Amino acid sequence: MNGLMVVDDEEGVRRSLKKVLEKDGYRIVLAENGEEALTFIRQNGQDIETVISDYRMPGMDGLETLIEIGRCNAEITRIMLTGYATMASAIEAVNAGIDGFLTKPFENNELRAKVREYNLKKRLKQFVSEQVLVELHKSANSILPKRMRVSVLFIDIRGFSGLSERLNPAELSELLNHNFFSPFDNIIFQHNGTLDKHIGDSIMGIFGAPITGGDDAVRAVLAALAVREDIARVNGSITQPDRRIAVGIGIATGEVMAGIFGSSRKKEYTVLGAPVNLASRLENIAQADQILVCGETAGFVEGIVRLERVEALVIRGFARPPEVYSVMGKKQEIHLDNSRRLV
């Protein structure tokens, strides 16, 4: 999906934007008013990644157009094109949730850079907390591929097959979205982690990339404990035992390659390396509501959580069995502030 729509009632502006933005590989779609743009989006919205709309147009203005497009497909990056005389409209656009604005007259290279920036910010908003997003904007090189030391967290539902057989699709969707994906994604964000992906009934989170705080293993373990506490709270409120959720959690720390990887059709920010495989294996062998961590992770948190060594584990893909510990609970109450420090 690399479609970009330009909405402007001036043909010259449409053609100029098309010529400039085609250089970045976008498939350009042109519309001369808001109504035409909305008709196309309603029929082909899945093909459009970005919409740039002029503010002043006959009929629907640009703000109305972009708001309606957002209602059709919230994943589309929406950018307002405005003149200096209508800067107030740009502020109104940002307040309405529009992703960014461009001013006329525009300089070609700056225009291309801004479109890339707004698209990147839109995508990253789905995966990182606002605090991490702010740090990323201070350093544009933060997401370039590089070796980093991170802690990787995997969370997986136990007995998912049985759950999916007992519930109809609508009930299963509501249960997972409300009690699993939404709260656990938020817990990752609250601990300044990066939501890497959802894989079926699993969640993968990264702590330490693209921004590291030096306490990433601690944050990963505290996030896992918060997940376990939330599971207990939710299950306590569910009166039907067959709808209660149990999870297994695995955390591994080590060096990975972090960056944006993928094809021209789909790219994602992720990490690659042995810690990813180990965290996945630990999650797979964890018992219901058990948190298993590798030896390196345990070394960072042994002062603040109670650990028990897990012996005689055979972990597929590792010639030498790694040290594995089960996290039993906190030794003391730990609070996190928004500056990525432990207090």
C-alpha cells in the first residue's frame, strides 16, 4: 500500500504535487474536491496510505474532507495543505487529529521530507509511547538499523484453541480486544516499551529499542508483572470460568539488530536475533501465569524481584541450556516516572 491522494481544486497544484511525490515511489491519485476524494476512499481506501488536501475548496473544505476520510479509514495519514494566510486553519487541523500540515508555496525537497516524516510518525504512534515518540523526533537516526541490547517480551494465551471453540467469533473478538490486546498493549506503552507485533494470540514487546533508557530489562519484567496482576483482576470479575484467560510470559535480554525491515509492500520496526528466539521459547514453555526470564535478564532485576531458578529445561534451538528463572513477585514496590528513570 503506497497510494497517495492529492485533493485540490487547482489543477496546477495537483500536477505539481504529483510530479514531486512520484519520485518517492508513491502511486498518485488526484481528486479536485472533497466529494470526489471521499467517493474514491470509500471504494478503494485500502490502497491509499496518505491524503494531502487543500484547505480552501468549493463544497467541502479540506478539514471536513480529512475528518471524513479518517472516519472511513483511521490508518490513512492525513495532511492539510494551506497558505500562510490560513495558518489558523492549520492549528484547527492539528487539534482535530489531522496528522500534519504543509504550507504554500512549498519547496520540493522539504515537501517530500515532511510527507515522509508525517507517515513515519503516524506508523510509529501505533507501536511506541508518546514519550518514546518525542525522543525519536529529537534524533532522526534512532530508527536506522543498528545493533542494540534490548529485552524482548512475549505474552501468549494458554488454552486459546479451547477458548476459540467455546465462543463464537464476536464473543472471542470482544474478549480478546477488551481483556487482552488493549490492556496489555497499554501496559507495554506505560513502561516505555515498543509494541512490536500481534502474532495470533501472542504479543511481542521490545524494551530498549528504538530508545534505550539503561533500565530496559527492569521495565520489561515490571511490565510482565503488571500483566499478571491485570489478568488476576480481570479474571476475578468474570463470572463464567470458561471465559477466564491465562497467559505464559517469556523475557530474554541480549544483542539484536534493530531497525525497519520488510518489503516495498510492508515494512515494520522490529528486532532480529537470538534473544527474540529465546524469549519466544521461554513463553512457550511457561506454565499458566508464569513469567520465565533468561539469566541476563535475571541479573538486572534480582535486587527488586524474587526469582527461582528453573532446572533441567531443554530449550529447542540452543545447544547449551540457558539459565532460566521464574519471577515470583516484587521484593519492593517500584514506581516509574516518565523520564525513563526508576524512582
